Amino acid sequence: MASSPSEYTIGGVKILFPCKAYPSQLAMMNSIVRGLNCRQHCLLESPTGSGKSLALLCSALAWQQSQYEKAGDGNSLNDCKKQEHLPACNCACHGSEMNFAPTAARGQAIPAVVETEITSPSLNHDAACSSRNTLSSKLRTMMKAAFNKSDDDFQSEKKRMRMPSNDPKVRKRRCFEKGVCYIDEDNTTLEEGNTGSCETNLNYVAQHVPHSPEVSSPCNLCTCVSLKTNGKDEGAAKGKNNGKSQVPKIFFGTRTHKQITQITHELRRTAYSYVRMTILSSRDHTCVHPEVSASYNRNEKCKELLEGKDGRSCRYYHGVHKMSEQSSLQGIHSLKIAWDIEELVNLGKKLRSCTYFAARELMQDADIVFCPYNYLMDPQIRERMKINLKDQILIFDEAHNIEDCARESSSFSVTENQLLFAREELDGMVNQNIRKSDHEALRAVCYSFTNWLKESSGNLVEREFETSCKVWNGKEMLNIFHNWGLTSASFYILQKRLDAVIEKEEKMLMLNGRQESVTVPTISASTQMVLKGLFMVLDFLFRDNCRFAEDYRVAVQQVYTWTNQPDFIDENGFFARPHKKRNARKKSAVRTLNFWCLNPAVACSDLNVVRSIVLTSGTLSPMESFSSELGVKFNIQLEANHVIDNSQVWVGTIGMGPNGRKLCATFQHTETFEFQDELGELLLKICQVVTHGVLCFLASYKLLDKLQSRWMLTGLWGKLEEVKAVIVEPKGGDKSDFDALLQSYYNIIKDRGNKGGALLVAVCRGKVSEGLDFTDDNARAVVTIGIPFPNVKDLQVELKRKYNDQHSRTRGLLPGSQWYEIQAFRALNQALGRCIRHKTDWGALILVDDRFRSNNKKYVTGLSKWIRRQVQHHPNFNCALDSLRMFSDSHQKSVDHLPKILNEMPSIATGCSNEHFQKPKEEKNKDHQSQTVSPQVSTQNVIQSCCLSH
């Protein structure tokens, strides 16, 4: 029986919640509403399993709804759900599209509906535009003009044509031939979505081309389209004339696409599931073209089809208009409630419409936009996806890695070979007299970098075996740039030249006495990537009178790699190999130019235009670094309590092994056989005590390899496999292989015949430690070995520590050593968070390292609040093991006795009324991040309820 929704009024905002909220959820919603009302930024930690996602969604969407009501836009919750019956429509377009609306399972037909159009302003609109001019509208008119009756996946596409510049009459002439649209060279491409004469010309073409019955674009004869258009025009006028109606969008960023799916499923449970939304994603997740989706490099293949090479184009791209309107998506195609990316992809396949571009088009009218949070941090991705964040609301879920993401977004690395390839390609463009002046300027930049890289290679300092480097600070690099003639003024000109050479166009030339279109060659995608990356960091270095120069370090690194020489053909035409193996391998130097940003505030400087930023995660502790590192003042901070009872979790530190040896997992100790053997015995004892799933997290893959090799040699690995199935997290490999490995772990746990369960050995900061759900039996214990400090010998870590020490007093940054420790505990807390995933879950957290006991104040303080308050230090291993056994047995007994009780259920339940089998009140507040309730616990609560009633 579904739990009844609750209503809360917080800060003048009415919030509809799907159930009775936990205290931690109320505290989080109060913080979010306060932050949005006051235009302040929030830093909120709420443990996994405490319903963080629901609190985020309901409070933010309720506040946005209240802003619509205040602005008088009529975008109330009832308007979102209102469905208007339309008169019968027999037009060709909707006659076929209506078939996509599924009928209800109960046999009732779902009528076609159109959601009332509301003004959800997007700042992507140009203020000078009086009407909306989107990719969808242009493609709709293109479809009418250019398509044949053929149903082939590839069709000819209109392209921008540049007329000979020496004939002004020809340049101004607009010719309309089949599949070609001639426009002025000052107009932009169709894909850029700008208004201008291009739209007028395309509309003129549409009026002179008869409608093809094959095309399923909307017509102007049915009432649904007229209603939609009128609502849109009114909304556009209101958005233009009334500044108060500019209600902010919500950009909801999280780490992975899998987590986005979990969030959208949570949204379905709320009263705001009808909100207008979209999900931004890469082509790897959204491409529906059979040929492109099967290719290795989908981006390159897609761009080739969009360019219309070999006279082919993507039909799915031309069908974007079928899915690009929020009203048609909800009304005609029945995606009325929150959908995930898989549902949109399936609809795209059904309608033969490009999901990738449709999702981008849906952003125009969306109230909430879901995406990975590097889409919001990375300036190149924001530009490519046309994301404008001014006065918008940014929510970063799972934001414990936001500092690293910000530094990476404003950093760039390029190899010497990549620079040489770009230089050679630009050489070819210049020699062929293709946009010669533009390519010459860009070629000079590549020559400057490659020549300097070669000169610097002789001054490198050796750090490790066959590894050398040299580092320059930002100001030193600016002096070098000035010597090249590269200044802030000349860089601005270079940016214009790069934009010019990337633009795709065609010229009309006289060939064999007739005019023919010739495509102007452009530089390859790899060269574009190199130039755009270089120009991004140069933009930061030159910005605002070079104020970010001190935040960069430029490092040239050189490493040696061994490569196998290819077989050669001998005089008889046979492949031959060298007689000596030594001659079969070649040693070569690989030089890399790195622009490392050491200050996350550089990337966050682009976010100063937003209304509010909300950072939230289950493992933000320690929280001291976020404000200083990101350069963002978080006026509102929260560390929420967990929703579980203390009896549901066992938290203990172990500093000694079964044989009494001290366990201190520093680098020096982990190298010894004594530590490795003692640790193996400890893990074996824990696996014998704890049933089902056990997760073990190590500090590095290097340590994992050493332990695995040692335990196989001593036979301990075989003993572990006798108790549990042992699965090891791979360091690299394909995502599908990792998913299959993880599924095998889940299957072993589900197999009730396998009483021992499984042991998953993984690494902190690896794939297993973040974003994965190990609920109930999948993780009855989490064992962490040591404290996962970053590699102290890593050059970036070393430079970051020195940078923080240098600016700790002037900029309020944490000292380098304190920053270094915080990175370790944040990774440790993330690994510990894999256990206890909802209110009725239980499990043990075992921290193996003597430093937690010997220096309690320093090391325990870094743990999450809900963990550190329950930490118990055990004097020896036997004491800890006995306590762990009692905890595990007490919780496991209730599960083991369930089969007997279930067999007696019919006789017990015969006199029980239905109300006894409703969800207990406590069960209504189950984990809001998990769609299912633990079957053991829920059944036990039902049994207790029935027995008490008798």
C-alpha cells in the first residue's frame, strides 16, 4: 500500500513530499529553500540512505514552482498535470503519431493531450529575437524541402554555400534547388541555431515545395499545433516584456549517467514528476543510428554524416523535430512523467529521431536539466552544448570530487606527437592555399610550441627511473609567450582565426563550364581538439589582466616506452622477425606538455553568474576545504545525521592481527611479508564470521597486486576461496567487462545455496568505491586497509601541496599537509559509504590500521559524522572478532528464521484484516534512494504486526 504524501511549508514554500520526511530531510529542505530565497550557496552532507535525493528534488522544484506562481505564469502543479481533450485530428502527421500513445493495461485508451504551455525562460535565447528559432523549426522546414520519398537512412542535406566573392549579384542571389539552400556568407550554419535571413529563406522554400506524405512533421491545420503555437507566442511575449517571469532553470549534475537514472527514478515518486525536463548526455549513450552507434568513434562518424560527405546525411538528425517539444513529448508520445535516457533512446528508435540533438533541444523549455557535472564545470563542453548558466540554479550531487573535477576542467595536456600532427596538417592547408592567412597564424602557434618543447627537452631533470621533467609557473610561461609574440591582444585575433577555420562551408566554382559546389576542407577533429585545448588554457592565462597566471604550472614530462618493431618483408616476400629479441623492441622517448591548474576556483570563476550553487554528498567530510578551494562562500552548511539506529551498524578499528602483530598500513610496513601475511589471516577470519557479501578496500592497485601475489604463493588465497568466492576489481578494461564482473558478484550473493557469499577486493577511488549500490546482503561488512593518501611522489600532488603552502595565508587556502590528509579521508569515507544503504539495512565497518587508535584525535576526526560518533577501539583482534560475531549473528538470526515463520503465515493470518498487512508506519520512511524494501525486514514487521494483533 503506497504511503500517503505529506505537505510541508518551509520558508514560505509549499513542498509536497511523497511520505513523512525524516528529520535529516527536513533539515536539508530547509537549507535549500533558505539558500534559494537568499541567493546563497549551500554545502550539505547527508549520509547515503537518508533520502538525500528526494529532499533535493522536492525542495528545489517546489521553490521553482512558487516562483512561477509569484510571476503569474500559471505554471502551477495543476497546470502541469492538466490534460485537454482535443477535437479529432485526421492530418497525416498526427494520424500516425497518435499510434505511439499506448493504451492502459486496464483497457482504457489514453487520449491525446497537450500540456498547457508555460513560460520557462531560457537564457540561451537571444534578447533581440522576437520569436523562437530553434534547430527543430529549421529541420522541420528542411524536411519539407529536401526529402525524397525514399526511406533510406541517408539523405542529402542542405549545406551552407559560399558564392564567388567577385560577383556581388551572384552573392545576393538565392537559388533553390533540390537539397541545396544558398544563403549569404554572413549567415551562420543551420546547426548553430541563430536567427537571420536563413530562416526566411528556408520558410520560402517550404512554401514552394509540396508536402510529402512520407514526412511526419507537424502541419498547421490541426488544433493541437495552433494551441501550442499560441501558448508559445504568449509565453515568449511575457518572457520578453516581464522581467519577473524569468524563473531560473535547475541544472542537476551528478557524477555518472547511471546515477542520473537513479535520480530520475526518484523524481517519478514525487508530485513533481510531470515537470518539463531533459537529460544531456554523450553520443555514446544516446545515438540511435544503427551504423553510428555500432562504430568505435561515434562522435567522428556522426560528424561525417552531418557534414553530408559522399552525399549522405543522417535521417535521424532530420527527425529531431518529432521529439524536440516538451508538449509533444508529454502529450503525444506519452512521456508524461519523469523519464530516463533509455526511455528517450527507445522513443528515438521508434520515431527514427536523433535522441542526442532532441535532448539538447528539449533544454530550451525544460525546468530541470540533468547531466554529468563536468558538463557544467568544463568550459569547452558548456560551449559545445550551448549551456548558459546565468542566474540559474546549480545542484551538484555526489560532489565530493568537485575540486578534482574543477582542476581537470581548466587543465590540458598534449603530447609532442599530437602537436607535430597538428602542425603538419596546418602546413598542408597553407600549402594548398586554403584560408591561408588563418591557417598560417595557427601554424605559427604550433611551431612555437613544438620548437620550445624540443629545446626544453635538454634541460629536464630526472625524477624517477627513465622519467624526467621540468616545471614553469604561469608568469614564467607568459614571458615565454611574449617572446613568441603571443600576447593577450594577439591571442584575441587567434581565437577569431580558429573560429574561422573550424566553420564548415562550401564554395560555388565554375568547373567544366558549369557551377558546382566544392566543400572547403577543414582541419581534422584531433587537430581541433589540440587547438581548442591550448586556447582554453591560454584564455584563462590571459583573462582579466593575467590574474590566474599564478594558479597554473606548466610541466614538460619525458618518459621512455618500449614498443615492438613491426615485422619486415624479406627478399623472398615473407614476413621475417629479428633473430635477437633485443632488436625486436625499440625504446623511444615520449614528451608531454601539461598545463595544470592548481586552483579549482579558476574553473568556478565562470560560475559567479549563477543564482545559487548547492553541493551535496554523503561524504563531504572534512568540509573545511570546499569554500577556500572553490573560491565560493557557502553561507549555509549542514552535516545531517543518519536515519538508522546505532544498533544497525558496527564500527570498529583493528590495530593488531590474529597473531598479535601490529598493523600500520604505511608504505614501509605494507612492503613486508609479515604485514601481508597478518593481513591475509585477518581477512580470512572476518570472512568466516560475516556471511554473504564482504567488501575490502585497499589504498592502491599496486598494493592489491602485491597482496594477491603473496597470498597465492602462501596458499592463503585458496583458503579465502574455500570460504567465499573472491572477485578482484580490474584496474582498467572495458566498462561492459566490469559490469559483467559486478553482476557475477551480485548473482553469487543471491544464490541462497552459497552460504559463504563473496568477497570483492577493490581499491579506494576505483570503480567500486563510488556510485555503486551494495544494499542488504551485497555488503554486510566493509573492510578498509589503511588510509588512502594520494601518491606523495606524484608530481601534481607535490605541486599542489607547495601551491597551498605558498598561498595559505594570502588566499585562506588550507596548508598543503592538511589538504593532503583531507583527500585521503574523503576517499576513505566514500568507500565506507558502500554499506548501510537504507533505513532498515545493517552492516559492519571495519577500519584496519593502528593509527586510528594511537592518534584518535587526528585520524578519527576526518571520518563522517555518523561514523566517527560510533567508532569503538578494540584492544586486540580477538576482542574485535567476538564483538563482530555477536553483531552479525544477532542480525542474521532473524533472516535465518524467516522460512519457518513464513510456513506458519497462513494459519496466523487467516483472522487478520487487511490493515495488518499494510506497510507499518516505520516502513513508510524507508530509504528514499532505493526503490525496494528489504524483503526480510518488511516481512518480519508484517509478522510481528499480525502476532501482536492476536
